[in-house]
Amino acid sequence: MPILHLFLVLLTICIWGVNYVVVKVGLGEMPPLFLCFARFFVTSIPAVFFIKKPAASFGMIALYGVVIYTLQFALLFFAISAGISAGLASILLQLQALFSVLLAAALLGEKIHIWPVVGAVISFSGIGLVGMNLGGEITLTGLTLVILATIIWSSGSVIVKRLGGINMFALVIWGGMIAWPILLAASLLIEGSDQIFHLVQNIHWISIGAVFYIAYLATIFGFGVWNWLLQRHPISKLAPFTLLTPVVGSDMPICAERGLAPKSSDLCKKAGFATGSFV
């Protein structure tokens, strides 16, 4: 992999890692579906009026928007809202690395190489340690929702590969345009119009900042770059890099803010993830 591509991979991973903490902040004031709506509304408006539709069928763009944006992030935000911590969400979501490699082999004919598998085993050993020390940080509902989100993200990677050499930043923006009306309707129906209208009238600037970070950095830049990289590299080579996300997206920043030191067991888990990713 060229140095520039590796730099973009690591930069995207850092942005996504921090994003779990930002999402947790946003969910402190906004319900999950409304935060999803706000994310993709800001992602697509006003950019969709200036960015040409990608050279793909509307059906494929809609499929991408529904699978990656509507389903994956609705499930993930519900999981975090249901009690799973930002750090654990970032860890458990990385099961998508395994699912992505398996789906790419089954549906795209990509070869499974031994070293990514070895790296995944090392990294997933950290997930085993997490499972043995769940405590009160996670609920069964939250765990189930995150695992479903990982499967959907993996499916989305296959969709991106199927789309071929199109403008991936345009795909991100137009996919967001598909997602936000669905999410807004779901939010009004499930979370209640009264709650949403009250929130809009009294929203705090911190929540607004969270939405802009999630939309512009994590979505437009993050997914735009990641999809661009997927055009140029096999899923089996890129997916394991996402195992580095937990190293960034843990609760360590929050611990530091509160004057607490991370547990040695947490550092061991992160070391396992990092080692496995680079293997």
C-alpha cells in the first residue's frame, strides 16, 4: 500500500475513533433516530445541490443509503443510547473486519490470506477479554444491536466494491440524501414530534458541534476516503485496519478528563487490537 494511502487509512481511523465519543455526547441531548437524521441532513444539505449525482443507478445509490446510513447507524446509535459505552461500541463494531473478509471471499471472490487472519485472531482475542469483563458497561440489547450493525457495515463494503469507479464523495452525499427523510419520518413516528420540536427549540451548541463533527469529518471525509480506498484495495486488506479504531475510540479521553488512569487490563486489550491490526 502506498504511503499516502496508509496515511489516509490511519487518519480516517483516528477520526472514526473519536467519533464514538462525539456520538455519545450527541446522544446526551438528542434521541438516536433524530441524531441520525441530523447527521445525514447536514451531510447532504446543501452539498447535494452542488455535487453531481454519482455515475450509478438510483437503485444502487438508494441501497447504499438505506444499508450503510439508515440501518447501520440507527442500530449503532440505539445501541449506544441503550447503555453501551463509546469505547465498547468501537471495539465490538470491529467484528465487521471478520464479516467483511468473509463476505468479500464469498461474494467477490477475494482470496483470504493467512496474515490478515492471524491478525484478526490476535485482535479478536481482545474482544474475548471484553466479553469476560462486561460488567455493567453493556446490555444484551446494546450488544445485539451493535452486532447487527457490524453485519450491515460489512454488507455495505461489498456494495461499494460492486459500484466500481464512481465519485465516492458524491456517493456519500447522495446516500445521505436518501437516508435523512427516512430517518426523520422514523424519528417523528417513534420518538415523538413533541420531543423533537422541543429539542429543536432548545438545542445546546455542544450538540450542534457534535452533529457537524459527525457529518463533515466522520461521514463526508471518513466514508468518502474509505470508499475511495475500497476502490483501490481488496476488502481483506483494508478491513483489518479498522481494528485500530478501539485504540482511539475508547473511554481513555474521558478517564483523563476525570483524572482517572486507564486500567492495565484495558491497555492489554488495546495492545492486542493494535498488534493484530498491523499483522
